[in-house]
Amino acid sequence: MKFFKSPLFIAVLTVFLGVFFISIIFMQSKNTPTVENKPNNTVSQKVEPKAGDETKPTTSTPISFAKVEEKTTTEKQQVLVSFVNENNQAIAQKEVPLYEITKVEKGSEPAKIVSVVANGELAKSLIDDIKLPNEKHADAKIIKTDSKFEKIVSSGSGLEVDKEKTLQELEKSIQSNAVAKKFDKIDVKIITKKNEGFSEKMNEMGFKTLLAKFRTTHPGHIDDAGRNVNLAIASKKINGLIIPPNGKFSFNKVVGERSRANGFKEAGVISQGRVIPGLGGGICQVSTTLYRAVLLSGAKINERHNHSIYDGIEYAERGLDAAVAWGYKDFKFTNGLDLPILITSTSGEGWVEVSIYASQKPFESIELYTRNEVKRPYKTEKRINNKLKSGEVKVVHPGVDGYTVEAYRLTTTSDGKAKEERLSKDNYLTYNRIEERSN
């Protein structure tokens, strides 16, 4: 027993236990499985041991996915463009590379169309090349009008392709075929118009530069037959007029009295804050369209009036309309340029378009805008009318909001200098709503 308590025995035992524990730690570390770093495009799958197998460390098996490549191709598509008349007879045909089609292929999947682009310049050139079998050209001449201005008038009529409208038909066909993914053939309806020799004459006289163009549309009066007649009469009166340098134009003098003898019909006119029937209704749309066009061409305005109210003139912006009335409201301007200008005017169902031409453009740009608009809302007045039944309400006047607004023009000359001028400060009247009720 003394031996087991001796220092020698304790030292031997301590060495033995140290060696034993170190051996155990070494054997455990040897049997621990190694953890590998796997790439991002692999998935680890755990393998479970089967019954009866020896117990082994769990291992991981990497599974790789192959990358599917995309292939993009762009190619031009030949299309047979056929221009047809009203009887669907082909007048002209041409095969051209009209579309540029981009496709994407992905693996074994069918190619998908991702974009279709039509060649706009090529489409326009196709329209320019169309010749009608019965195309005729008429002559135009110069006459002196009662207003002392020269005017281009046609002396006959012919037929030609309306290039603008036919191009619109082509664009519609291109779009619908692209949506339907039909790229082999396009049928386009040819739109024609009368050729009265007007364009040839204006070019011959040197009116080749467009200074300004303005178009107005009154959506609520497209089907107003009487109003459309009035638009056509007034528009025809100013169409073709040549205004020399310092020439003074008067709308009332050129268009004339709005009477049945002059062909005018009854249509809506503004009176006492409401729209009522009146001879020549609607021609303020012609004077307003002309006003905007001549403003944009640099003309000097001598006389111009805004409408008494704004309601009813949705074709114009507040502060940029021009009201006319025979005998007391006129629209006058002076051609302040050093060269003559030509007015062209056309109209249709609810619309008017006016263009101003010259031999050259004597300015860089002209802008129109309004400022300081103030709205004056109408109020409602209630009155007693004992003739009405109990609970009955009669609207004597619907009420109209009033406005004040200022209009400006900014002219930039060819040398870059800018000049701003105030054109007008307009006042559109307020009319209160009036209601009558029984006591």
C-alpha cells in the first residue's frame, strides 16, 4: 500500500493516462469526414445508408446543371406590298424588305419573335412611286378678289393619290399584319383626291416654304351639317389668298356677310352667355384657326376679339381664340414680313386647317403661350316663380365660369435673338346659374 502512495507510482500513472487520452483524441479526428467546398452551380444530395450496411460517415454527391444558351438573330423580311383601288384591283405591286424581324432561339425550343420594325422611309417611297391609270392634272390661275388681293384658283379638276391618307392606310396595314404575324403580303387601299393644279401653281410662284400650320377640331360638332357648310364657305374664301408685304387682311371683308344669299346656314352662335342658333354659326373656328397660323408666321395683329364666354369653343385655348361677328367684330392682320405670304385653308367634318407659305423662313422659331389665368366660378341665384308646380325647378340660365388670361408670343430670329410680346389680356364673362322654384 505504501507503493501505491509513493511518488513514483503517481508519476507513472499520470504519464499513462495522458498517453491514453491523447490516443483517443487522435483516433476521433482521423475518423471525422472532410467537408469540401462545392461550386455554386451544384446541389448536394445526402446518401442514406441501407439496412445491413456498415455505419459510414455521410458523404455528398454534386449534381451539375448544363447552361442553356440563347441565340438572337435579326433578318430582313421581303414583303409583297399591293396597292389596290376601291374595287380591290391591284394598281401597283412591289416586293421590298419592309420588316426587320428579331428572333430568339433557346435550346430546342421554337424561335420566338421579340421585335418587328418596319422601314418607314421605304414605306414613304412606295407611296411616292404610285401612279394612277386615270391620273389627271388641272391648271390653276391667278385672279384679283374684291379685297384687292391676288388669289390662286383652280380652272379645272383632276385626280391624284392622296399621299398622306394612303400612307396612313399603309401604316395601319403594317401594324395589323405585324400583330397577326403575317409578313409575306400587305394589301393597301389607295386614297385619292381631286387635283386642281393648286400645288403646282404655288410652287411655280415660289411659295415652297411652310412658315406655319394650325388645325382645330370641334369634337362635339362633327355631324353638324349646317355648321360644316359654314366652315367650308369661310375656308374657301381665304384659301389661295396672297398677302403682299404690308398688306392688310380683314376677315369680314374677305369672307363677306353671313347671309342665306351667300350660302350660310344656321348653326350655334354665342349670345348672352349661351349657344343659340344663328346664321353663319361656326365660322369663328375658321377665324381662330387663321389667327393661330398667322401668329406663328410672324404677322402683326391689328384687330382681334376673344369670345364673350369660353364655354362652347372647345376647339381653342383660352386667350388664343379670335371671335368675329358681321358689322362689329373683325379679325385683321398685316403681313409684316418683307416677302409675300400665301394662305391655304381646308375644312371637313368639325375641323379646319390653315397653312401659311412663303419663299423662305425669315425667323428661327415662334412660340405661343398664356400666363396668369384666373378663374371666376359662377354662383347660383334662386328665384321664386309661383307658376311652377310644387318641387319643380326651372333652370333659366345654366351658369358659365369666367376667366381672365394673358397671351404672349416669343419670336427667335435667325441670329438667335429672342423677343417676347404680350398679345392680349382677355376677359371671358361670368354668367351666374339662375334657378326658379315655386314658393
